[in-house]
Amino acid sequence: MSNRMWGGRFASGPAEIMEEINASIGFDKRLAPQDIRGSLAHVAMLGQAGILPADDVAAIEAGLKSVRDEIEAGTFVFKRELEDIHMSVESRLTEIVGMAAGRLHTARSRNDQVATDMKLWVRDTLDSLDQQAADLQRALAEKALTHAETVMPGFTHLQSAQPVTFGHHCLAYVEMLARDRGRFRDARARLNECPLGAAALAGTSFPIDRHATASALGFDRPTANSLDSVADRDFALESLAAASICAVHLSRFAEELVVWTSAQFNFVRLSDGYTTGSSIMPQKRNPDAAELVRAKSGRIIGALTGLLVVMKGLPLAYSKDMQEDKEGTFDALQALSLCLAAMTGMVKDLEPNAAVLSQAAGSGYATATDLADWLVRELGLPFRQAHHVTGRLVGVASAKGVGLEELSLLEMQEAEPRITEAVYAVLGVGNSVASRTSYGGTAPDNVRRQAQGWIERLG
Ligand code: ARG
């Protein structure tokens, strides 16, 4: 049998494989709520513009609501031969309301319909990702406040660099997430133009009111060019790009958690709720959730790359290639949602191991910069010379296998005769972090103030 929606000029139906490659219903059925919303806005406008008689509008509206109820109740039967969600809804609508259903598609095409549905779905998803990212920021800011004074090693090249506070490290991610949220909101603002009414590609000869449908669906305005309306998926690309960057941030943090929970580091403890055991090694507490957050960035980046490649060679306007925008976009944005939720859970429960962190913060000559700064500040040495003197002292200490603070004053004075007892005060990690009071620095007072500011702003 040829397709009821477009089969007029076809004598026979599609080959089995044609049907299989062509159908998107398996994955676009999740657009049912958006599709019905769009159709309700469209039919109401057709009525208001005098394009459809009021009784047809009423029948179609009632019918669309019954279809929505059936889908929500799970009684709707999706059939592959109906290809996609748009034709599935219309076909069921025809069964319910009869001939009048055929008028719904006046002044519209599946091309503007699918672009509208996707925008509505992506828009809702961006809104909820923004909220989820805010939840994670809140959890991190609260951890930061509790651990504003907990010292830990700060790293560059994963080598001990300078002591920082655990709270400061948490707030670094709060900042990244703030930019991620900004990107979600930018993408949302840019996508918020309604393609409905662009029809197949050229617009329509019916006197439609695109401003009415745009505002009924919560868009800021209709899209200005009918070809562009149906031909681009940059809103999905931009959202996937924002999602990829956020996923990369989460992945880096996840990687840190994996390293930090290892027996060798023992920096933090994840809760039982976010670790798993091994079926053979009873001692194990594996950070699976963190590992999976790290891994899922792969599929999110993959979806962005995949869709970029799908789009790159397409002439205007619509091509069926664009049906391939869906699975990757759905999958990636959902994966990010799960990652944000898992991260929030892990952060809320995790406990830094303060004693280990403090010990590690002092090892690896992490206060060498403090010594060099002291030589500059107190003795007026140029920084390069202070660097040199400090380097010599680190060499002496390291040859003896001791920390800088364990060198005697005499040993210090061999490198620089003017060094006094007062130098020892800056060699402790607590003093080191407390002295980093420059704006954005790791001093506990700074961290406390910033964490409190975030908690207030996040509400
Ligand atoms: N299922 C299609 C998609 O997702 C809907 C648009 C079909 N348009 C067409 N001209 N065949 O892209």
C-alpha cells in the first residue's frame, strides 16, 4: 500500500528496507508533546485568520487533545509505515475526527513542523540543564563554604605547585558552570524564533499569522527567512557545543575524583551511594559514577561532531539527512542531564580527607614560591634572584630529604645571609594560603566571601 499522506502519485508502497531506513518514528515519538503543541497553535491561528471554519478548528483541537491523551496514557499505537511522529499524529487524528483532520496541514509542511518541534524540545531541555547546572553550583558552593580553610595541594602539570584550599578548587568549577549556563542561555535566546509557517521552504500563499503562532508557542518572533527556517539545525549544533563544553568540565572534575579517591592519593571519600564494589576484590570502592561522567563526554562530543558532519554538505533547503539530527541530540542532552545529576549527588556526599590534604599540601616544596616572595618583600631581592636562592635551598632540602621548614637558619643563610627567623612563618601551608589575598586568590576569607556570594545568588 502506498503512504496515505503522500502516496497520491505512487502505485506501490516502499520496499521493506526503504521503510526501515526512512522511518524516524522509533526515535521522534518523543516529540509528540511538542508536535501536538505546535499543531494546536497552528490550527487556532488558521481559525483566527479565517482560513479554516470554526467547526473544523474545534473538531481538530478536540481530536488533537484525544491523541495527546492516548499518547500520555501509553495506548497510542506507533506504526513504522507512518514514518514519523507528524504523520502518526495526523493519521490518528483522521481516525478520530474524519475528513476535517486533512485541513490541519493547510499552510504547513513537515519541514517547518519538525524544525518547530525540535526547537521546542531543545529549548525545554536547555532550560532544565540550566537548572541542573545551578543545582551543581549550589552543591559546590556549599562544599566550598564548609572547606574554605581546608588546605590541599594545588597542581600544575599534576606536580605540587602551591597550596590552595579545597573550597577554592570547588569554586573553580562553580565559575566554569556559570559560563556553561551562560552558553545554554545564549543558545536558547538565539534559537527562540519560530519556523512554523515557513511551510516546505518558500512560505505560503495563505494569509497566515506567523506572529500569532510564534507567540502562542513562547517564541520571541517568527524566523525571517523561510529557507533558513527549514534548512538549518544550528540551534541543535550550538546546544550540543554548549553541552560538550559543559561535559568536558564535568569530565575533568570526574577525572580528579577518580585520581583523588585512589588509595595512593586518598584526598577525598565518595559516599557508598556513588561507589561500587568489586565482585572479586573485597577491598575495592570504585568511583564508577565519576568514571561514567568522564566517559559520557565522549558521546556528547560525538553527537556534536556527528551533526556537524551531517550538515556540512547540505544544499538549501531541507534534505532528509536532517532527520539524523535527532538521536544524537536527544541522547547527548539526556546524557549531560544524567552527568549533572550524578555530579551533584557525588559532590553533596563527598568528604575531603583534611589531614591527608594538608600533609600533601606541604610536601613537594609547595611553599617555595612563598619563600621567594618573602625574599622579595622583606629583603628587596629582585624576583629572579629570589627564585635562584630558593631553588638552591630546595636543592639542599631535597638532598637531605627534608622539607624547607626543616632547614636550619644557618643553612638558609648559606644561600642568602640576610634571611632571618621570620622566614619560617611563610613556610607553613596555612600561612601560604592565608597570604593569597589578591582578588580571586585562594585566601580562606576570599573563598568564604565568594562561596557566600554564590549561595545567595543561586537562591
Ligand atoms: N521525519 C522528518 C525529519 O525528521 C520530518 C520532515 C520530513 N520532510 C520531508 N520533506 N520528507 O526530518
